[in-house]
Amino acid sequence: MLRYITVRLFHGAVVILLISILTFVIMRMMPGDPVYLLMGEGQVRITEEQIQAIRARWGLDKSYPEQYLIWVGNMATGNFGESIIRTGVPVREMIFEAIPVTAQLNLYSMILALLISTPMGIWAAVKRNSAVDYTSSVISVVGIATPNFWLSLMLIIIFSLLLRWLPPFGLRSWQGFILPVAVLAVEQLAIFTRVMRSSTIEALKQDYVRTATAKGLPRTTVILRHAVRNALLPLVTVIGFNIAFLLSGTIVIETVFALPGIGRLFTDAVFRLDYQVVQSLVVVLAVLVVVANLVTDLVYAFVDPRIRLSR
Amino acid sequence: MKPTEQNNSSGERKLSRRAFLRYSALGGSAAFLAACVPAGAPTGGAAPTSAGEAPAAGAPKQGGTMVWLGHQEVAGLSPDDTGPDVQSVLIYNIHNPLVYYNEFNELELVLADSYEVAEDGLTYTFQLKKGVKFHDGVELTAKDVQYTYDYYRNPDNGAVNAGDFTNIAAVETPDDYTVVVKMSDINAASLSTWASFPIVQSAYHAEVGEATYRTAPIGTGAYKLKEWRAAEFTELEAFEDHFRGRPNIDVIRLEVVPEPSVRTIALQTGDADATVWPLLVEDSLALAQDPNFVVLKALGNSIKHFPLNNSLPQLADKRVRQAMMHALNREQIVADLWQGAASVAHSNIPPSSFYYNAMLTQYPYDVDKANSLLDEAGWMPGADGIREKDGVRLAFTITTITGDQARRPIAELAQQMLKEVGVEVQLAEAPVASILEGLRAGTMESSIFNWTYNTGAIEPDAFSTLHSTGGNNFNQFKNEEMDRLLEEGLKTVAPEARKVIYDRVQEIFVEEAPCLYLQFDEWLNVFSSRVKGLPVDPKASTVWFYRAHEWWLE
Amino acid sequence: MAVTTSSAPLTAPAAASKHRSEWQNAWRRFSANRVALVGLAMLTIIILMAVFAPVIAPYDPINDMDTAMRGCPPSSAHWFGCDHLGRDLLSRVIFGARIALIAGIGATIISVTIGVIVGALAGFLGGWTDAILSRIVDTLMSFPIIALLIVLAAVLGPSLVTTVVVIGVTVWSRYARVVRADVMSLRERDFIVAAYASGVRSWRIIWRHLVPNVMGPVIVLASLGIGSIIILEAALSFLGLGVRPPTPSWGAILADGRAYILRYPHISFFPGVMIVLTVLAFNFVGDGLRDALDPKE
């Protein structure tokens, strides 16, 4: 067990390292120069020295390997560098300011999605190949395939412009959470329902279920007490993976609803070539994903005696 | 005689450099500054008629919160953060400059009580108002002005706007309320550049440094910073001891809402009172019809155009560029894609400017002329209909800004129009940073945006865009006569003499057509009708927001 | 799909005929599934639409531009209305099916190929190969895909080819995972061990025996995956990193309609509907395939 954990930790570290290199390389490949963007499009007669001065300020004048090492060293000590666009502001501050917003959005939407998809998935599995099953499948697919910006804007138009029930943007009040969380939840329904359904089906096929039914236990008890408990495990794994969607899922939503989360931070930074922000953000997220996967692996390990009892 | 003010012929005005908002990133539209809307200016098509309404009766009411909408985050609040962005309107409410060009294109004295320019144009003397307080209670003195200018012009400090202070040799303070700026050479654009630069509280700035200052500025402006959350909102509150009197509105809150449609919705639901950048033209025009809104309109100062990399073999011959000018039906573009809220451009300087040359050749939409020019230049149609010459195809790529939903349709339409005469245009998208770099370095072929080929309606200088060494010479334009003229123009102060020079500049611009220039946009700003005190019939656009201290809410 | 349920090594012809009848069984099961058939029908329509686009589309999707008709609402002359440049939306949507299918199928082929190869190698060879390959797979799966897509597309410049390649090389990891797991479990089966023992070389084993056995789940995943790739392509085009204008792709049309959502809402509506229907179709077919190929019914 200990060996298992150690090996997994080592793997995690390697992955994080690879991610950092990948991010660094890719960001440097992007065409464009952040210094020019800073200059804006004003009628600036900027001299070469002034450009060099700005470059030096951000260490953009050093060689790539040097920049990489400096960056990694800094990140290890918690110094995520400074933003170029929001000049001088420490990236760590920006990220930690933005993370709670996205984290809340994801948490609430995940809870909402689970609340809907768990019973829906179980029901679909129990009533396999019936109208219920296909309807739930259609609903989930529609949820994930509908362009989320369209859905967001439609909801804003309906609930904000026409009905005046909810604010059109922002998080000034808790009502501001309702629409973005709804849209995000709708997207996640598909994957959760599918997993719940297939794992419930698997669980229902197991011998112990047939035994319980043969023993005369009422079907509902059988389902709820035995099948579901085992069906929940794969869901845990999927949730772990969903953390990777922390970023991609929210990019558009945060832009449309004007929420200051990391999705927006990321896109703005990519398009304005704010290197430090992009790199740090990606690495932070990757670390989160690796940690989340590690945790889910550990949960599995505890539950699965074969791993738990190994040396 | 030493002039105490610039010679003022009608329309010869200078606009604060800060007042320029150039359209840069995602989601904006239209250009910015304006000059006097001339009686005969072609405006084409239907234009909104509800200009700024004069606040009828009613004394100004105190109190309330006004919500402004910005499309981008507020990166910082230092004077160096001004530029084509959202935060300029905040910075100018937190700080004040010595003078600036206001929304009527008049030079307005703010912190300066009076000023003098020496005859040789090498010395500027400003008398400061007395008793002006900073937000922390300290009084403004000449030392603050000196510190501000010296700090930002110092190349060691790496200020992005250092170029504003060109040719300043020294800043002196003979007494607490007098500032003397000595120039090493004439900078005809002085009053609209460094003299309009916001002044900081020098002791405080020296103590905390620029990095901290931009997150917590202290100025003399009518509003002081209450809370700054860059990507979310920024709140300013009224400064009780402002030298022009306490402003009427208590709190100004700038919300960052990147999605243009949501900004429109927010205005309609009453969650916002104004947007800093114009909305989609259709939305602005629709709201103009709504009595709940007031739309301020001013003719823009920047030209919407396709910069062309003149160093490419297929774009080097001016006949090719002229042919393309004839191939573009600019009236159609203005009417169909801009709802008529623009006027076709016939020069690099807007028609409202004193320097505008009305006797220039124009480029009417004429496909036959375009074809014959291209034939003449030796570009013959190949098998696929695209012209070629010496093995080079007459093709180039227009790279639009990612997410630039307002202007990309124009590029798409132009693509079709140019195809008619055998020119192939490819379209691509890229972030603004890449485009700017590519154009400046000459690695990119073309794009579309709004730019001024002069510093303002008042200031005709086009050095940075048309001079061969200009920092924004996107066209890689190299013309000796133009270079010479531009250099001379900057040294010449007398408007009549300048007019001669800039007339010729415009002639060359039109003749050579270094870029495909399209139109001057109208800048439409929507305000909720509960905002009172808005300017009547303004000439320049975003500087309106610098007058926020006089507005009030019903 | 586990073709060989017994552990006895089969002679080639016997194996082949058992193979064939398994497919026939699968097809029978598939066609009994009404929903899967509906999905297949929808897919056929979409594919036909893409193939015969020039014939079906009433207007030229690129050149028939009438800017005076900008944003016109659905009418008898324009069933889906006009887009922001006055082009017929129906024609653009029809041609958009081409991009969707090319991107979806193209990227899937690339990602399946890479994924199967990597997964098979990792699963069969084990040891260091597995360790290294698995780390790479983990890295890709932990990296926010959208981030990778955005940056790669911005670097390579937007175009259909870029989109296909970029998506292909970023999503293969999910196939690699599955293939690796399957291969690892198959590796211990008698027929594989026997083949290895009798001197059959590794690559042959992988190619002849392992890959066909894992293709079942892979096909299912792929058919479901095409749907998500179409969504990804739409997202990329939406961010301006997909096909170049004026090429019509559903994502690009969606993006076109974004700014005008209050004025001309139909522009974004129709491509959205098409995306949903196409993804639904692929999902019905994919689910049907999974049920058909899974004998543990």
C-alpha cells in the first residue's frame, strides 16, 4: 500500500514537470510580443532603449532555458511571477482571487448535476431500453451539445431582460450564481448520467444482486442498498477527472456572465500574451488534477482489498 | 508678442493624447475622437438623430451611484495605464492634468490657471491654481508636476507613455505654483501630449513606487478610488474637497462585462447607466429610438482601414493599391455593414479638422477603372481568375483581431469585392498582440482596424504612422517627401504654414494609398436618460467621461 | 468485444469464421435496436447532406452575398434566414456539415490511430515503455484541453487542417488509456501466451491478435467521441481558431451570430440545432454499437 502511494506520488511529480515544460514551450511558440501590446496602439515614439528596459523588467531578455529555470524555481517557492498586463501585480494574487469564483461555480454545478443525474442514471439503468432510458439519454446529449454561450445568452434574455428576475451578469448577489450554475450543470449531466447508468447496470448484473432478489428482498431495496453503493465508485473517478474541466467548461460562461474566474483569466492572458499568468494557471490546475486523481486512486485503493493488502 | 494661447482659427484645436481611444481589443467598434461635425460632412444613410439632450430644468441632485460598463479588465490606475482601454476614463476622474482638450475641442485649463508658450516654442510656463487638494489632503504644488513629468519621461522607469514627453529637456519650478518646461526642440503636439498628462501625488508616489501606485493612486480628481477589483469592478467615490466642488454623483462603479450583448441587456434592465465603449452599431441605433436612453454622437477621428504591407511585391506598386481602392464599394460598406453611422474617408485627416484638404482626388467605386489599372500594372488574370505577374500571385492575407465581431464582416465583404477584380484575399484571425507585432515588424500582410493617421482632429501630425521610421508604420510606407514633410510639420507652429505642409501630406497619402482607407466612424455612446448634465452637441467622444463630476442622476 | 471466450487457440480459418458470425450477430442485435436505427438514419441524412451539398444548397454559401439583406429573418426565399453578411443561412449550414464530418471523422481517425498504437505498446510491452508512455498520457489528460487547443491553434494558424490535427493529437489519450487496460488484461490470455511462446514476434501479436480484440470498445468510444470532437471544433471556431472565413463551419456560424444574438438570433440558432442533432445521431449509433457488440447482455 505504501509502495502504491509512493509510486503514484512519483508519477504525479513527473506529470507536473512534463506539464510545466509543455506549457512553457507552447507559450513561447505563440507569435507576438507582449511588450508591443503594452505599448498599446498609441502614437508612441518608443525608442529601442525603452523597449529593452521594459523587456529587462520582465526578464524577457534572457535565454529560454534560463527563463524556464527561473520560472520553475520561483514557482516552487510560491512566486508565480508578475503579470505583464496588470503590470506588477503578482500572479499568485490574481490566481487565488479568481479560483474561488470558478471553484464555487464548479462545485455548485457539480452538486446540481449529480442531484439530477444520479437518480436519472439509476432509473435509466433499471428501466433499461425503455422510453425513460432514451429520454434521459437525449436530455443529457442535448445538454452537452447545445452551445453553452447560446444557452447562457438565451437564459439571460429570458430571466433578466424579459422577466427581470435575475441580474444579467456578475456575482454581486447570490442570484448571480443561478444562471451560470444551471448552464454548467446541464453540460455535466451527460457524463454523470452515462456513468451512473452503466455502473448501475454492471452492479445489477452481479451475483449478490441476484442472490438478494432470490432471497425475496423488495426490488427497490436491492437496487438502493446494494447496487447503487457499488455503482457510485466509478462516479468518484469521473468527478476526479472533471476537475480538468474546471477550466475549459467555464471559459465561455465566465465571459458571458462577466464572472472574474480563472476561465476568463486564462483566455485574456493567452490572447494578451501574459506568459506568467498562463503558465502558472496551467500548472496550478494540473497540480489540482493530479492531486484529485491521486485522491480518487487512494479511495479506490482503500476500497479494493487487493491493493490495500498488497505490500 | 508672446502668444498667451495658441492661435485659434476656427477648428484649429488640439486634442489631448489621452483622449484618444483607439479601438484595440475584442468587441469594440467605431473610432473615437471627433472634431466639429461640419455642415457638409457626408454622413451617408440613416444616422441617429437623438444627440445629447440638454438637461431641461431641475437643479443638480446630489447622490446616487452611476454604473459604467467596460469591456475589458482595468489593468491599473496609474497615468501610465492610459491608452486605448477602459481605465482611462477612471484615471482621468482620479487625476487631473494641467490642461486638456475637452469634448468641444477647446483647450481647457484644469490644474493650470494660465499658461504661456514662448515665441520660439521652446519654453512652456504654467501657473497652477492654488488650494488644490489631493485625496490625502496634501496641497498640489509645482513639485508634483515636476515629479510626474520627470518620472514618466525617464527611460529608466520604462514608462509605456514616455514618448509623450518627446523633446522635453528640463522641468523647473521657480516657485510653488509655477512650472517651467524647457524643450530641446519644438514639439508642436505638446499641449495635447505631455501637458494633458495626469498629475500624481509626488511624495506618495515616490514612497510607494509605481507598482503599488497603480493599485492605489492618489490624485486631485473629483473621485477617489474606493475599491479596485481589476477583472470585476472598480468603484470610485466622491472627493469632498475637490477644487471644482464636490461632484454630484456619490459613487461611480465601472463593471467589467466582456460580452457586448450582455452590456446592451444590462443597459436595458437598468443595471447600468452608460458604456465606455460603443455597443454594436445596430444596438446603439436601436436604443437611440428608446426614450429611456440618450445617445451621444460624435464623428470619429480614426480611419477604419486595411493597412497593407507595402514591402510585399504584390502590394508594392501604387497602381495595385489604387485599383483596390476603386474596387471597394465603400458606400455599400458604410450603408449595409455600419448602418450608415460613418462617413466615407477621402483623406487621412477627418473632414472636421482645420487641416482637412478638400481638394483631394477621390476613389469612386469603379470596377472597370480597377481592372484597367491592374492590367496597366502588368497583373494579368491567371487560370483561376486571380491575377499574377512574374510568378507572383496577387494574393494576401487580412488578419482580423480574434473576436472582432464588428469589423470582420467588412473584411469578408472586401474579400468578395476584391475577388471581382482578380485579387485573392485570405482571412485569418489572431490576437491583437500578434497583429501589432506582425505589422510593425513587417511580417504580417494586412489587417483591419481603426487608427489615426494624425494625432487628432486638432493635431495633424502623422509621424508615427506615415514616417518611414514611425513606430506604427504598419504599411511599411517609405516615401522621402513624406518623411521630410512630417519632420518639418512637427517643427512648425504657425497653423497657416502647417496647413500648407499637411495639405501636401494628404495629397501624397491619397495618391500613394499606402493603406485601403474606408471610413470615419461615428462614435455612439449610450447613456441612460436618468443621467443629466451630459454635453449638448459634443464634438469629441470619450472625453465626455472626464466631465463626470458635473453630471447628476434623476 | 471479446471474440474469443474460450482459451483454446483457434486455427486461422476457424477463428475467421467465428469472427464473421460474431459480426453478423452484432449486426442483428444492432438492427433490432430501434433507437440505434433512428440514429443511423439521421447520420445517413447528414452524410448525404454533406456529400451532396452543392446540389442541395439553394444558394452559394460563400459568394451569394447581399449585404442589404443582412440578418434577414427566415422566409420562403431563405428558409433559415440570412447571416450577418446577407448570405443564405441554410446553404451555409448544409455546407457546414462537411466541415463537421471531416473534422469529426478526420480527427477521430488520427486520435484512434495514435491512441491504439500507444495504448497497445504500453499495455503489451510494459516496463519502462509503459511507464514513459503512461506519463505522457497522464500529462495530456491533466492538461486543460482547451488551453492546449487555443495555444496550438494560435501558433499554427487557424485552418481546417490545423483544427483536425490539433484535435487529433490532443484527444488520443482517452483511447490510449482504454486500449492499454484492455491489452494488459488480454496479454495474460492463453492464446496470446501461446503465440508468444511459439515465437511469433511482438508487433505481429499486437497487430494480428490484440488490436482486433480491442477495436470493439474503441469503436464504441470513437463513435461517441466524434460527437465531442464536433463540439470541440465548434468551440475552436467559436474562439476564432478554427476554419478560416468565409468557409462555413457550424462553429464559425455560431460565432458569427454571437454579436448579433439580440438582433438576429436565428444566426446562432440553426447551427446549434444541427450540432445537437448530429451529436445525438452519433450517440444513438454509438450506444447501439456498444449494446450490439457486448455479448454480456
